Amino acid sequence: MTDNSMICAGIDVGKSHLDIAIHPDDARLRVTYDTAGLKALDAFLQEHDVSRIGFEASGGYEWRGASAGRQATGGASAASAIAVLRQEPASAGKERPARCRADCALHCKSRAVAGTAGRTLRQVGGRTDLCGTIEQQIALVKTFAETALSEAVKRRHAREIARLETCRKARLLRLEKTVRDDCDLARRLDLLISIKGIGLRSALCLIIRLPELGHAGRAEIAALAGVAPYDDDSGKHHGRRRIQGGRERLRKSLFMCAFTATRHNPDLASFYARLRSNGKEHLCAVIAVARKLIILANAILIRNTEWTPQYQQN
């Protein structure tokens, strides 16, 4: 049962300001997002004896504030803060966002990635974004090369693609080394790679972008990844169930894993074939595979054992 006497803070994160609301006292504060503002935030949280914080997930801006908040509360983690806000109901509205986040923090279980692992995840988040940016640049230049008419232009694009590929591989290796320097994260990485369909790049993405993996239930982890189906029913209308929400960049990596798993993972390939034979469309079947894959990855980390196929090939 949730302890309703717990004092929680909700923080709305902006590029230049932080808006803070306290539950249940309804105290409010707005500070600048700089060193002086973070000191004021620390004093405000300690004054109200805050035990848990809910941050808005703002593409990385929340980590610096979460570090200051963790010192004030003695353990509120950025990882659990992001999990809180991904569960915030759409009906919460936008009128009092900081208070809504405080309410969500009260009812959310803390799932911290503690110690050096949590610090490592905060350090490598930006590097993952950079790898993704380089991959987008490679795809763009490849498109230019395919439509180029001049052989000289095609050769120039080919050289640029080779340069970007070299840069991407080097950064990926450095990213892997940083993750493997932490024993806990290295173990999580090896467990995920043991699943056919999840490669190194995708495993790193899952670890960094979904720190709740291995610390949440199957329904929650599917929702965080953005592959949980939601109904579209109203009165007598029964619409088609659709996925929505979740973490967009993570979902893209998960879909690539699902495409690979439909061919190379015996369990998921059999599952995909069964869905197709039952009349499911290709995209619908792939989404189901992606959901089953992230639930499998979550179970593997909870059990702390490598993946073994259940389907026996002849």
C-alpha cells in the first residue's frame, strides 16, 4: 500500500527554469536552472523533508537537476523519476504539471539504478544520442549517393560514408568500453546480447534508454518502450487497439531487433509465423514480436540468466 504521508516533489524541467511543487503541502518554487538555482532547489527540498522526486523527462536536461535532488533527498534517482513521468496519465492535464508529477511520484515504486551504474548511465546518454545522429547522417548521405548522377559526386559521397562509418564504429567501441567498466552494466549487456535478435548497438540502447529494464513488471516495461496496445473504445464504438507513447528512440531500436528476431530467433520467428498464419498484418505481427522481445529481455535481467531457446529445430 502506498504511504500517503510521504512528501514528494514534482519538478517541471525547462531549459532555463525549474518549477517545483510539493505534495501534500502544495508549496511552490521556481528557480533558474543554474548553480544558484540548484542550490535553492536543494535547500527547498531539505526544508520540506522531501523523500521522492518526479522529474519531467526532457531529453537529458533532467539529469543535472536529478543529481542535485538526489543529494537533497538521500536517494531519489533520475531513473525512477523518468519512470514516474512515463506513467503519468493523459487525464492529468497541463494546468498544474509540477503538482501532477508530485502526485505521480507518490504512487510510483522507486526503481533506482544505484551506485556507479547510475552514474555511468548519466555519462553515456549523450554519447548514445551522438551515435544516433551519425547513423542518421550516414543514411542521408547514402540517399544522396543513390540519386547522384556524376561519378565524381558518387565517389565523394562514398568517402564521406566511409568516414562516418569509421567514426560511428569508434564511438560505439568507446561506449561499450565505458559500459563494460561497470560490472553490473557489463553483466546486463551480456545477458541482452545472449538473446538472438538483439545486437550490441541495440543492447546498449536498451540499457541506457531503459534503466527500468529488469526492475519493472511486463506491462509497465512494454508501456515504457511504447509497444503496449491501448484500446480506442467509446460507447458503442470499438476501435482498433494501437500502440502509443513510450520512448521514441528506444522503440526504433526495438523494432529493428524485432525485424531481425522474426528471422533468426527460433522462438520469436515461430511466434511471428503463427500470427501471420492467423491473418495478422505484417506490421501488427512485428509490433507483437517487439512487445514479446522487450518482455523477454526484462525477464532475462530479472532472472539473471542467459537466454535459451524453447523452440527445438529439427
